[in-house]
Amino acid sequence: MKILVLGSKGQLGQCLYDQLSHTDHEVLYTSRLQIDIADFESTQIKLLHIDPDAVINATAYTAVDKAEEEHQTADLINHLAVANIASICDKLDCFLIHVSTDYVFDGNSELPYTESDQTNPQCVYGDSKLKGEIAIQSSGCKYIIIRTAWVFSEYGNNFLKTMMSLSAERNELRIVGDQVGCPTYAQDIARTIRVIIESFKLKKVHSCLYHFSGNFCCSWAEFAQNIFDEALKLDVIASKPNVIAISTKEFPTQAKRPSRSELSSKNISYAFGIKPSDYTLGIRSSLMAIKNKTY
């Protein structure tokens, strides 16, 4: 299969390179320099020329707080550009694999969110991502949408890497303890996409929306504590800072986050035999890559 990866320089894009580079697929990795999805006409010309069997959209506007002010930019990248890509994929009769977010929910459910639960984004970022989902679903193209949460890895800018940087500077960290979610290792998202692509050759795959996230639900403070515990075990740090859990009110942000956004990965497990991301192994793998500078 010929596969086009959009957003190859981002966290997920780099993980997709790791996971797809040793397959027998012809994979083209493009960054914004090669394909700027905000330029609709150029994107169409280039995608029609490449004529892929599947497009993986690993691009997104992910600056959650800045999106509250830069709402037009967030809408352009997460919604309008996605709608354009979906329209092109419909013309090409190729699959679009797109990654979305738990921020499409309001976080008021005590149960894990399923794909059929009511969406109600509380911030511009979540709203723009939801509009992108809807645009794909109404485009007529073949698609797989994967909602995920709290993505981390050895690459890019993410919570784990921020914690490691702060641990070298401070003895004490105040981290929000009343927002709960499922941290997800980006390499596992990329593996999941690889498994889905392999299934294209084995069976008829229908367009669908799936949830895929980590196998452990925790707060940001607990996530930080577990990162430091593992880093200490692996000799990545000599000592760990003291983590103090604080409330959301004590750490105000421009964008409102879901207070609880646990995702159920049952449907994707049933459809493709994919297990939820192993939270602890993901932390360890990220830390070892950082320690050994293998990324």
C-alpha cells in the first residue's frame, strides 16, 4: 500500500516513522514544509498527484490555551483543513485515518466515555477537533477516527518531557490533582494505526470512530508522581521532586479542561484485537529513550 503521513515532524508523526519504516508499505512522510494543509489548493494538487491508498493525518493545532485567542487558526487546522483533506480522500477513494481527542467531552461522566456518548466540548480546541470529526463523517470518504488522550512519548513537547525538565530545576512541583484522564503512549497510537492499516489487506474495514487510550486512569499529579518513580528506578534522575496535588482553581488556565475524561477502548479492541496502551511500559520506554538518547 502507498501511505501518506501528514505531520511527520510532530510527536505522533515521528512515532509513525518508527512503526511504519520497517513494513512493506510505501510510506511518504511529509511535514508542513512539503504539504501545508492550511493551503487547500496546494494540498489537493499534491495529494491527487501522490494518489495514496491511505492518508494518516497526524497534524493538529494542539495549543489548548492559545486556541482560546487564536480560535480562527485552531478552526483552520483542526476543522476546515481536515474537511478539505477528507474531500480529497473521497475523490481518491482512499482511507483517511485521523486522530482526535478526549476534549470533545465535558468531563462530567463518572463512567468511561464510549464512542456513542454525547459530546460537549468546553474549549475552543475541543470544539475545533469535534468539528473536524463531523466534517470527515459527512464528507463521504472512507475513514477511521481515533480519539485519544493525554499523549506522551520521547518525542516533541508533552507532559512527561516537561516533568523531566522541571525535575532538574525544582525540588517541589505543584500539579493539578482534580483532573483525571488516561495517559497514552504515542508509540502505541502509531502501532494501533499500523495494525489497522494491515487489516485493510485482510478484511473489509468499515468507516468508524474509535477510542484508544491508556489502561490506567489518573490525575496529572499522579501521572507526574509515576513518571518520577520510574525515572528514579531507571537512574534517569538522582532524586525526585516532591509533588503537591493542587486544585484546578489554584492553577487557572485560559481553556477549560474536562475534569474526568476516561475513554473506553473496548470497541477498538473488539474490532482489531488491540489492547489499551500500557501506561507504565510507555513511561519506561520514553524514559529509556531519553536516557540513552535513542530518539
